[in-house]
Amino acid sequence: MLKMGSHRNASLTIDWNQFGPDVFRFEVLDTLDPPDVPDYDPTDDLKVLEELWINKLAPFGVAGYNTPRKS
């Protein structure tokens, strides 16, 4: 989406276009090992995992491109 200029995060898109992809690093922070259960839906588990990492990293403002969630 960034390469095509259609990412939903405007700030990230602006920096991507200005500085280029070589200044960005993407890393896998965690993985979800789904249980061996038929019809398992990982949606809720992925939301919890994402929230854990957002709380740990606090990627807001100069530290990242996330927007703090409203309480």
C-alpha cells in the first residue's frame, strides 16, 4: 500500500515518499500460534497481541506512526 501511495496512515505515507523505503525497517515482533481447532477465528487473539505490543512500545508521536486510542 505504501508503494502504491494508498496507505491509510497519511503521516507514514508522507515520510515514505519523502525519505524512501530504504530508511524503514519492518520486523516481526511476535507470532500467534493458533490452536488446532476447526474454524478457529484469530481476530480477538490478534487484537490482544497487538494491544500488548502497542502498550509495550508506545509507538506514538516521534516514536512511531500510531495514534493513541481514545479512552
